[in-house]
Amino acid sequence: MTLNSPGSRSTAGEPRPAPGRRHDGPPRPAWQRRLVSVVSIGLVVAGVVVIGYPLWTNFWQNRLQDRLAHQLTSRQLADAYRAHRLATGDSLTRIKIPALGVDMVVVQGTTDSALQAGAGHYPETPLPCEDGNVAIAGHRTTYGKPFANLDRLKPGDTIELDTPIGGCVYTVAKDPFVVTPTDVSVLATTTVRSLTLTTCNPKGSAAQRLVVRATVVKDLQPL
Amino acid sequence: MKVLRRFCSLGVLGVLTAGMLSGVASSTLSATPASANLPEVFAATASAQALKLSLFGTTLTISSTNAEGDTTPKAHADGAGAALITASSSVADSTGANQSVTTPKNCGIVLPLQPLAGVLLACSQSTSVTASAVPSASATSNIADIDVNLLNPVLNLLKPILDALTPLANQVLGTVLTTVNNVVQPLLGSTLTNLLGKLGIDINKPVSSLITALQKATNLITIHVGDTTSQVATTAGAVVADSVAQGAKIDVLPGLLVNGDPLLSITVGMAHTTSTYNRVSGASAATFDPAILSIDLLGSVIPIKLGSPIDLLAGTPLESVISLGAGSTTTNADKSVSAVADGVGLDLLKGINGGISLHLAHAESAAGGHTDTVTAATPTTTGSTTTSLPVVTSVEAVRLATTGTSAPVLPVGFVLVLAGYLTRRTFRSRRAARAPR
């Protein structure tokens, strides 16, 4: 006669298992229940955080842009720009790409923190509108995703840079092309005044870089 | 970053030199149209760290070395057994022609446990030389060197017994070994003979030759923790920057083998890089050799490594990079080269105030330059010549900016939410199943 077999004796008031359900043993200890609760809630919270991360970066970038737009018009920044004394994260230029609806401030530097502004200028390249190859990197899926549709640019599309001391207009010279992350030759100086835009490729991946090359067509104001 | 800063300073120095050379060349050309002779320029640097721990901007380095040299001439070497123990650091600088500086071996702690064991904790030693304006620099450091000398006392203790038994043992074991060798030779070739040869064991009297070999072994076990070496060496033909870092290394019976190597050597976390600038051709090359674990048994090395670093959540504040026996080389635009290697490298949450970084055995080196050149002058008053100086940059600086993420953010998020939901639901259904009626 087994303990739970029909007809087995049970003490008075002892609960019996529900019909059709197994009774594997005593209830789990309280610490196990708490652990499972914490783990499951933690997983859900982590998932929500991860899903909400792109939205949060957009919000953060939007706030940064307000501050950077204000800094871009300041006299101190114009002086620093003329003297080439710009710190990483400083406002540098406004970039306008009508074909993509882009109109935002680019900061100096391409560090992780600088690129929270959405787009940053490679500090080893000339300042915007100067001689040589000016290079700018921008996010594609987060932080305002300014270069989300960079692949849609076509030869002839215009890109305008407005700096604290002047501006210039470039036109896209050739179709966007893809390089490896270590192919820094796209940052090499050029004999003509040119602009290079880089972003990660494909969307949502950092495996490659998408590059757009443009050449200057006119200065908006003498530098 | 330290290397980067040094290279930046070298770059600035190079640019200034270039400017001066250009100026001199311009004046020469203005006066007399002739050729301009640009001197050789090179720079090399090596850096190694046994352990580097960084917690949100606060860094602790244990056992680190740096060496650098250039055509200024300058040679610099520094080392530190432990950053917090001043007595464990050493610095040697030679900044003119024909200078030589060698520091003593500075140790933070020396434990007098002779003759059974020797213990040195947190030591470093540096040397810099600029003989005939040719720079060389080297630095070594470690966090602990422990020599267990029990072997010879034990052998001495057993000497009467060994002396009595050796002739008989030689005869018996020699016969056995000879027979075994004759049997396995057709199958394994000369493997057994080679093995015994490495140990210096005579097949005819194996016991006595083994005892002799054991007496040659310097210690029973030697434990090295956090050994790092960085050196820049210049010869007539090349400039070599070499850096080695080890997390921990255990040598069993060091000196036992005929060539002086230990019987068994186990290294946990190893990184080795070499960058070479050829002074004749002007070309540069770099190599790296990392491993999480390296086992050297009787001279045969078995390294265990993963390969390329794994980059998770790139472009996000949570970006984390895991390097397990990984390394890379980079050739810069000016043909200078750099190499980096990590035994174990963890860079977690990089976007959050620097995040958490742990590097066990990290080594990097770089070298570059150009040879003597004679440039034809332009016979005009504005003619000028320029020289391309080594602008050696770190590996991190030669990648296009990361503006995306390697992780599929949305799918990962949904999986996490689903996992949380299912965990809770499964537990509740089980609990309901257990619940009494």
C-alpha cells in the first residue's frame, strides 16, 4: 500500500492533492520563490530597457542638439573655431542634407560620448569647408539616426555645412559605397576640397561602414 | 592610451623636426639649387601590463613596463612591480648621445626564506642606452617571483640510498628501456630516443643520468606572477620594439632539459607583440602572439586562444568587448606598424564612464620611420622639401567610427521579456500544481 494509493490511510485534516494534478512533494522554500520572482522580473525589466534603448538615445540626442545649437551661435565658439582649439564634444557645424531631411549640429570628435550628439567630425581631418578631406561620422539607428538613409543619396545631391565662421555646399560625387571598419583610406587627404560621410552598415550592424564622398561646389561665405 | 600619448608626442616632435628641416631645406634651395639630404628618422615603442583593472575611471595596474626610443636620440624605459608601491618602480632616461643608465632591481618586498625558497615581490629594473646616438631601452617587472628550492635538499637526503641502488637500477631499467626502444622504434621512429635526448638521459644508465639531470635543475618549481618585459633595440639594420606580458607562469623543474628549459611550463594569460622597422628598406612589420593558456611540455608548446575579439552591443553604452587570446596588427598610412595582443581582455559597459576593464597580460608595440633620402631640389626661391615622419598611432585610432550596434537590439529585448514571462508562468503553474486542494 503506497502513501497516495486509493484507500491509503491519511491523518485527519491532511490536505489531499487535487484530482488530475501531480503532487511532487512539499512546496518550494520561500527563498526559491523570491529568487524566481526576482529573476523573472529582472528579465522583463532588462528586456524593456533594451527595447526602449533606441528611443531613449533619440530623446537624449534631441536634448543635446538643443544645447549644441545654442553653442554653435556663440562668439566663443567662433573664436575657438578660428584658432582650431575645439574640444571633443563642442559644436562644430550644422549639416543639412535636403534629400534626406537632415538638419542637425555636428560635434567635434568621434568618441562614443561625442557621437551621442548624432554625428561627429573626425578630428584628424580638416575642419568643415577647409582644404582637404573633411570627414563626419553619424549614427544610423540610434541617437537621432541622422544617417539612417545615407544609402539613398545619389550623385548630385547637395550637402550643406554651416560653421560658426562661414559655410559651404558639397555635392555627392558618386554612389555610396561600403568599406571595412579598418579601411581608413577614406579619411586620407584629397587634393580637392571634399567631404566624407561614414556610418555603420548594414542598418543595426557595425560589421561594415557605408561611405558617401562629396566635393565642394561653392562657399556660402568667405572663410 | 599611454602609448597613444607617447606617439602623439613623438608625432608632434616629428612635425616640428619636419618643419625645421623644411625650413633649412628651403633656405638652402633659395641660396643654391642643390639636393636636400634628409636624415633617417624612426621611432619605436613597446608597452606591457600583467594586470590592469579599471573600474569606472579608477585604474589599478600591476606590473607594467614601457620602453621607447627614437632618433632624437632618446631612449626611455620604465617599470613598476605594483603602481601603489613606490619602491617597486624604476625609470631610466638617456636623452643625448652616448649615455647609459641602468637602475638596480628595485623590489617592494624581499622575503628571506633561503635556502628553501626565494621570494621577491613587486620588482622592476630599467635600462636605457644611446650609444653612438643609437637608442636602446628595456624594462622588466613582476609582481612575484617564487623559487621553491626543495629539490637539492631532497636529493642530498636521498643520496646514500640512491648511491646504493643506482647501479642495479641502471642495469634493470636500462635493459627495459633498451628493449622497449627496440620494440617501439619501428612504430614510433626515434620518438623515444628524442625524448630521452631532450632530458639528457643515457639509455644505458638512465637512473644515474636522470639524477644528474635533476641536479642540473635549478629549482623544484618556479612561479612567476605578472612578468612583463618591454624593449626597444636598435641595430645597424633594424629597430625592434618587443613587449611580453604574462599573467602567471609555473615552471616545473626549470633547467632539467638539455637546452635549459623546464620539464613543464604552464602560462596563464600570455601576450607577445613585436614591431620591426627595417633601417635599410624603410619597411615596417608587426606580429602578435597571444594565448589564454599556454602549455610547454618537453619543448612542445600548446597555446590555447580564441582569436578575434568579440564585440557585443557595439555603439551603445553597454558595449562590451571580450578578447581571449586575441591580437591584431595595423599598418598606418605612413607605413608605420603597430601590434596589440591580449591574453585575457574584458572591457565591459564601455559607454558608462569608461565601464569595467580587466586586462590580464596585455602587450602592444609600434615602430616606423624612413631612411635617409636625397630629394631633388626645385630651383626656385619658394622651393621646399618635406619629409614624412613616422606618425605612429595606436590600433584604436585607425578604425572608422562605430555608429551602429553588432547586437540585434529589438530581438534581444523581446527574448528577454519572453524569458521573464515564461519563467514566472512556469513557476506559477508548478506552484499551482503543488498547491493543496
